[in-house]
Amino acid sequence: MSVTRFFVLFVGLVFLTALSVCLYLLGWVLYIHWKYRHIPSPKIMGNFFMGHITELTEFEKKGRHLSMLFLKWKKEYGTVFVIFTMNRAIVVCLEPSIVKELLVNSRSTKPAALYGKFHTVFGQRFVGNGLFSELNNDHWEKKRKMLNPPFKRKYLMDLMYQYNNSTEELISYLKLKADGKTEVHMAHEFNKVALDIIAKVAFGLDNLNVIHDDDAPFCQAVAQSMKGLMHYIRTPFWKVDFRKESQAAMEKSRKAMIFMRNIAEKCILNRIEDIKEGRNYPEDILTHIIKYSRSKDGMMGMEEMIDECFTFFIAGQETTAQLMSYTFEMIGRHPEIYKKLQEEVDCIIGEKPVISYDDISKLEYMTLVFKEVLRYTPPAAGIQRQNVEDIIINGYKIPARSNIALSHYSLSRDERFWDKPEEFNPERFREDNTSFDKEF
Ligand SMILES: *[C@@H]1O[C@H](CO)[C@@H](O)[C@H](O)[C@H]1NC(C)=O
Ligand SMILES: *[C@@H]1O[C@H](CO)[C@@H](O)[C@H](O)[C@H]1NC(C)=O
Ligand SMILES: *[C@@H]1O[C@H](CO)[C@@H](O)[C@H](O)[C@H]1NC(C)=O
């Protein structure tokens, strides 16, 4: 065979392969649009093949969260609508009944296309099969039970001194900055404190010194890992992205993840040693993870134990720090609420050098404020699940194994359940306030 004929044949084959891949993808996209044709769907502005990706990215570019877009679409299309992201259909359900159906009544699973992304990021194991990304329901349930004891009231009460210690550290750090000129980024400070506390109470790591060290490698590694994850979720074709800066960014994220996993491994090995040698050790999350790994149900190896630890570093830090930051923002915007809060704290805590566990339950107004912050700006805006069987919601049949998006944010801003939902008002959570449906 001559070289020319070989070349023609080769190009022909490549062309045919590419064509069939395109046809297959097009067929798939057409099929999913057809499958969900009975459910309302926002009009697609960009190209049909990409679905709503253009709308989603344009909206995010304006610095707004996707949940806000769901609220906008809810006004136009109702509480059940479907959006398309290329080859995926996501049914957005903004009804409380479906939350109960999917999370309590019937079986549902986590969509692997989303939660699987947390397993490995840019080729480096991230949180693997940890509690958050565990896709197997049976395994998830057992792991969830393993974590009950370290969340018991008594256990947390015994740890009050650790919270006290970290808060004292923060105050002493802030005192150094309080010259009336220096700007302090409180979200960053709360990240450090939350990380410091979770490291102490869950893993017995009390020498990280993250609060006083602005460049603590531990903090930076957590932040970089999260950044890497977001980058990864948005870059489906990362394997063929050979640009130098992309390669460098990916490498940076991988290094941060390895750094975190190494810390977790060291913690685990030290604790195993303590247990073996019969030294004193706390019954904290780390101890429970290790004990579970040796139980009949557990059978977790080192990598799986590291997955659980890493999941906790990330999950415990982000959510707590966000709640604290938003609380500061909201009371900053509402001086009258700030004043009331201050009065309550002055009255109940006053000049006491130590805050006890009982004092906390007496801070009633503060509890109302936290509840309202959780409603107004929930740290986790939504989740996704797949239904195991067909379900009918608002008269629409949702076929089995659909990706269903649930949004805490949207439900918390729904005028059907809340009086003036756009208003930040802790009073709505008072026991005797009937302005919202407590059943909901
Ligand atoms: C709380 O921290 C302060 C400052 O470190 C310390 O003096 C006090 O004894 C601590 N209290 C408790 C209950 O640990
Ligand atoms: C908090 O605990 C650490 C480690 O035990 C200790 O070095 C530090 O002095 C404590 N901080 C305060 C403010 O008591
Ligand atoms: C009840 O909550 C609403 C907001 O939903 C608020 O406007 C009202 O003042 C509250 N009433 C009382 C008695 O706290």
C-alpha cells in the first residue's frame, strides 16, 4: 500500500470516528431533551447542544449564586423545571414535599457525575470515599452511625476549654491589629479559628498555630484544595489542557491535597501508636474513625481513613466559618440587631472570664439570630439526588434515575412559607411567632 493511500485511509478513519462520536453525542442530547419534554424548561439562549451552560456561567460571572437564578426561573416556570448542561438533565424541584420524599421516605442515591468529582481531583485522590462523597448508601449509613458518639452533648461539653482557648487566641491576635487603621478580613479569621478548633477537637492537633500565623501552610492547603476542586468541576477536558499556567495550577492543587493527606496520615499513625501503647487519648472523631476501621462493618484501610479525616477538615471548617462570617455581615448591616445582641451578651455573660456550656443555652436572642442567618444565607445552598423509582411531583412524572436538584436557599426564600422572606428578621423564629409554618 502506498504512503498516500495509507494516509487517505487514516484521515478517513479519523474523520469517521469523529463523526460517529459527534452523532452519538447529538443523539444523546436530543434523547434527553425528548425524555424531559413534559417538564417546563427555561428558554435556551446560547446553543442548543450546550443547553443552559451559557446562562449559568453568565449568571455566576456577575458574582451571584446559582440558587438565585433558580429563584428567578421559579417565578417564570414554576417550582419544577428542568435544565440541561450538555449531556445532563437536572430537574430542579423547589417543593418541600420532594425533600422529604427523597431524603426520608424513598430511597435515593447521590449522582456519581457530581459527587464522584470529589473522589479524585486532577488525578490526585481528594476526599475519596469519605462521608460526603460516599456513593454507596449502605456504607454511608454505617459511617454516619460511627460518628454519632463524638457529636454527643456530653462530649462537646467536655471540650469547652478548647473553644475557649481558640477564641482567646483569636482575641489576642485581633488586639494586635486593633489600631483603628488595619483592615481585618473577618471571613479569613473565622476560617482560621474554625480550622484550629476542628483540628484540636476532632484530631488532637493542638500545635498548628494557625490563628497567629497568617501564612500557616495548613490553612493555605485547605483553601488551595477547595480552589482546585472548583477548578476541576469546571474543567471537564483538563487532560488535554496543556497550557503552562493550567498545568501549574493543577500541580499546585495536587500538592495541597497531598500535603493535607500527609497530615491526616501522620495523625492517624500517632493515634494508632497511642492506642497500642495504652497512652491517654481522647475519644474524638479520629479515635472513632480508627476503631471503626477495625470493626467488622468498617474494614477501612489507611487511604479510606485519610478520606474521612480530610472530609472533616474541609466540611467542618467551611460551613462554620461561613455561618460566622455571614452573621457578622448581617449584624453589621442591622445596627438594631447588633445592639440587642450586645445587650443580651452583657446581661448573661458580663465580665465572666469563662463562658460555660449552660451560658450558651441562655443566649436566646443569639440563637434566633443564628437561625435567621441559616435561613437567609445557608452555608450549603443545595444538594442533588437521584430517585430510584419514578416519582410524580406537581403532576409531572420524574423518570427513575433523574438528577434532582434540591435547594435550601430557594425554600428559605419562598413566600409560601415565610412572611417577607427577603427581610432579615430574627424575630420570626420566636416560639410564639406564627408568621411561618412550623410544620415546614
Ligand atoms: C479560658 O482561657 C483563658 C485564657 O487562656 C484561661 O485563663 C481560662 O482558664 C480558660 N478557661 C477554661 C475553662 O478553660
Ligand atoms: C491554647 O493552647 C495552646 C496549646 O495547648 C497553648 O500553647 C496556648 O498558650 C493556649 N492559648 C491561650 C490563649 O491560652
Ligand atoms: C414575627 O415575625 C415577623 C417576620 O416574619 C415579624 O415581622 C414580626 O415582628 C414577628 N412578631 C413577633 C411578635 O415577634
